[in-house]
Amino acid sequence: MRGEDKSLETSIICSRSKCASEISKLFLLDTFCLPLISYGCECANYDCIQLCQLNVRWNNAYRKVFGMHAWQSVKELQFMCERLDFRHICLLKKLLFLHKVSRLDNSVLKMCYFLLSVY
């Protein structure tokens, strides 16, 4: 369901911004769509299939913005635009969350972080 909502938003953004540049459309995707599909991924434990589906949907958004076909890879495009795929976005958000938790003064959260890092 989350992916369907994202596809709808991608379609709305692309249809409402036909005269905008691709970078402007990517900015809109990063601003409005990415927070919706990545909400809570810091604590979500996606299995491989779920993470792959979300990554495919994020790649499809790039394809739609740049007018690419489904069989064309967007990896080079993401690299050239200095963007990450969804898998790496999710991993980065998890690392940033753990880094912030490790620096807190709250002893309960520090103990949770310690227990999490041991396992």
C-alpha cells in the first residue's frame, strides 16, 4: 500500500511539473515522497523482499522523472545526481539514528544501545 501511494504522488508531481527541470522534479520527490516511504525505516526491520520492492519503486520514480524505460538501470543516474538508492538511504538513516542514540545522556537509552550493539 505504501508503494501505491508513492506511485500516485510521483505521478502527481510529474504531471504537475511538466515544464520543470529533472533536478527540480527530483527535489520534489526527495521533499514529498521520500519522507513518506522512508518514515520509520530506522526502526523497521524490512525483510529482503520488502526492501527490494521499496527500492524498485524508488528507482521507478527516477525512471518516470527522466523518461526512462523499465529495463534501464538508474544506478549511474543516481550516482551522477549524487543520490542514493532506497536501500542505502534506509541504511544511512539507521546509522544516523544509532549514532544519535549513542550520544544521548539518557542512561536507559544508552543501555538499550549497548544491548543492541552487543547482539
